[in-house]
Amino acid sequence: MRLPDTTAETRPNLLPNGARLIIGYEFCERIGFYSMVSLLALFLCAERASGGFGWNSKAALTLVGAFSGLMYATPVLGGWVADRLLGHRLALLLGGACIVAGYVLLVLAATAAGSAAPDIPLGFFGTRLSGEPAHLWVALDFWASLCTLVSGNALIKSTLVVTLGDSFSKADTRRERAYAYYYAGINLGGLVAGFAAGSVSVALGWPAAFSVSAVAMVIAFGAYLLLGRKYLRPRETQPQPESAAVVIEPVASEAKVRLGILAIFAALLLIYSIGSFQLWGTMSLFLEHEVNRHVGSFEIPTPWFTSIEAGALIIAAPLFAALWSRLARRGREPDIVIKYALALSLGAAGLFCFAATGWMHVGVTKPGWPIPALGIVVQATGEVAAWTVTYGLVYRLAPPRLVAAVMGAFYACTLGLGGYLGGLTGTYAQRWGDERFFFTLAVATSIAALVAVLIGPSLRALAASKGVALNAPTA
């Protein structure tokens, strides 16, 4: 007797194998990224005697901002290359190989830094390159690792999102659920990353901590090599109309409106991102130097606070999903405009917590860690409110032939520019004082939330005029 096929593709309640592969790829890749970025500012500012580079905070924050910005900005080019030149499968292959190589180079640079910590080369950020050959080798290796990571990430960042969508037929309502799992994979990767990188850095030092990133990416890349060709199918082609000349103009007009709507949402999310990216720079340095992180005799490693953010994201995601479902059954679920306004409000509240912590610093007595930890949690819930609806929105509104490039452009305008501006604005914290800096960001984010509410009616009317829904489709 022949047994029934129980693979995911024939069981409608499960995700296709290709979707699960992409979610796993993103999970491991995010472990690598978040491990590395949670350590970077701390490593750059660490004393040379402890194996760091000994940079000042302004130089470190500027580099972290530039690196974060490029990691999220270059996918607009990488997405175009994946769409039009390489194809999505080859882009994931080449991009994954570059990221593995980048982390290996970074581990080598951190290993050599203990004996030959370099100045910043080529006069960047206010210092100069040492003339010693050992210093030159470490500096070149370090910069090569960052460039390689940016190049690899450019190819895979938006391509993973699109490839996940391509794992489903056009009318398959499981796609929205897959994006929720994809987002959960990102957050779970962040949760693992902070605890792993922080613990390893304390126990074994910087090179071993950066090795966490390399190992995670090797696992992702290996799984893709073994299973990608088997489980990932080509992107569906769109049928051409019989008379293309008749429909070109209205289609182009509708595409402009759709892209304009995405641009408005990108501008709102940019404001939120500037505040949220402080976690990788100014907030980390603030927690490291200005906050009492002790629980009894144990001192919490600073990278663990990035895991607090990820844990909050994981917990908040199903809670928001349950809330939206309950409101939807009553016909009261808010649309994406209101969800973005909520995200900005929560982001502002988290920044106010950091400002309050700075004001509690009296003399040599450092404020405790619970309030900034609460701020991280609150800010993270705002991210859930925005990003869980963003992936599907971009996939639905982007022109079919350019969806990876549009996803990359959205990353560039929100996370890319947000990361860069987050690092750039972070350099003012020392000049203004941490509490004033965080308070200013909180006020700006609150104003953006109010703007979202005020433009909501006009944005809904614009979307409706072109038949664009600002809510995700339901089964």
C-alpha cells in the first residue's frame, strides 16, 4: 500500500519547504549580523590592552552608523542585480559566500588586534594610519571584512524577502503568515545573537565572539547549498496583455501612486529607525559606561541588552497578531497608517526612558539598568507594530519585475538612511549630554507619530483612488 505524501507542499496548513529554507537562512544570517553589530562599537572603543582598537566614541559611532547605513542601503542595488542580472538563486549563493568570507576576515583582524591594534586608515574620522607593517595589515584586513560584508548583504537582504514570497502561488494566503514567521526568525536570531556574543566575548575575548557570526553564516550557507536547488522555484512570470499599448499609461500611473504611498511610509519609518539604531551605538556605550548593570555580584554584559530587544520582539509579535485578529473580527482592526503611528509613539516612549535614566545620574552613583531595559522593550514593541505589516505591503505594491529592487530601496530609505543618521546623530550625545540627546530624539519621534495621524485621511483617500488596500489580505 502506498503511503500518502505528507510534505509541506501537499499539506496546506504548513509552509512550503522553500519558505522554511528561506526563513532558516534569514535566522542564521541575523545571528551573524546581530552578533557582530552588538560587539562592533564596544570592540572599537575597547582599550588596546584588552584587544580592542582603542578608538574614541565619536569615531566608533560614525563608523557604526556608516556601516549600518550601507548594510541597509546597498540592497537597492543588490536587489536590482538580483532581479535583472543574476537571478535570485545565484544572488543568494554569491551573497552568502561573501558574508562568510567577511566574517572570517573580521575574526582574523580581531585576533591580530591584540598585538597590532591599528589606527583608522587614510585619515578617516580624525585619526591616521600607523606606518608599522603589522598595523597596516590589520587595518586592511578590517576594512576588507566590512566591505565584503556590505557587498554580500547587498545581494541577499531584499532578495531573501522576495524569494520567500515566490515560494507561494500568487493567490496563496499563506504568504502573509510566512512573512510573520520570517520576521520572527529575524527576532529569534537577534535573541540568540546578543546572549551568545556577549557571553563569549566575556569568557573568551573578541575573536571568539566574532566567530559566532562566522559559524552561524556557515550553517545558513551550507543549508542553502544543499537544499536551495531542490526547494526553491523560479519567480512566477506575469502574463502580458493582448494590447500592451492600451494599458501602459494607466499601469504606469498606478505604479507611481503605489510607489508614492510606499515613500510616505518609508519617511515615517525612517524617523523611528533613527531612534532604534541608537541601541547599536549610543545606547550601548551609555549602558556600558553610565549604567549600573549589576545583579548582585554579576554584571550583565552589554550585548545582552540587544537580546532583551529581540526577546521583546518575539513576545510582542504574537500578542499584536492576536490583538489585530480580535479587532478584525469586530471590524475594528486599524490600518497600516495607525499601526505606524503606534510604532512611532512606542519608539518615543522608549527614548524617554533612556532620557529619564540619564537624568538619574547623580555624582558617581550610576542609575540602575531596569529603566533603560524597559525602554528597549517598549521601543521594540513599536518595531513589531510597523515591520510585521511592511513586508507584505511592499510585496503587494511594488511593480512585479522590480519587487526586489523596491524592497531594497525601502530598506535603503528606512534602515539604511536610519542607520547612518542614527550613528551621525549619536555623535552629539557627548556634546549635549546623554539625557538631552535621548529627550530630543523622543520629542522628534512623537511629532512624527502625530504627523502620521494627521495625514491618515488623505493617505487613505489617495490609496483608495487607485484601489490600493492599506490592510493585508486575509484568507
